[in-house]
Amino acid sequence: MDYGTVQGIITIVVMVTFVGIFAWAYSARRKDQFDEAANLVFSDEQSKNKDSGEHK
């Protein structure tokens, strides 16, 4: 194997990995989980506000 062949194999592996991650991230089955994860920041703020309101 020469250097060009190794570069080609690495390029294909990286491209397949990228396409796999892209498909996983934009899969319809994952949408609900990602939406829930995106809103975790706001639920944390709400729980902190409730906690601070109770201690006053």
C-alpha cells in the first residue's frame, strides 16, 4: 500500500463516519430526545427560580 491508497481509505472512513453522524442527528426517531435535551436548560432555570422563591 502506498501513501495515496492509505489517504483514500482514511478519506472514505471519515466520510462514512460523517454521513452516519449526520443521519443519526437528523433522524426522525431522535427528534423528541433532542427537543427534550434542548429544553433542559430552561427547566433548570425554572427549578432554580422555584427554589429561590421558597427560601424568601
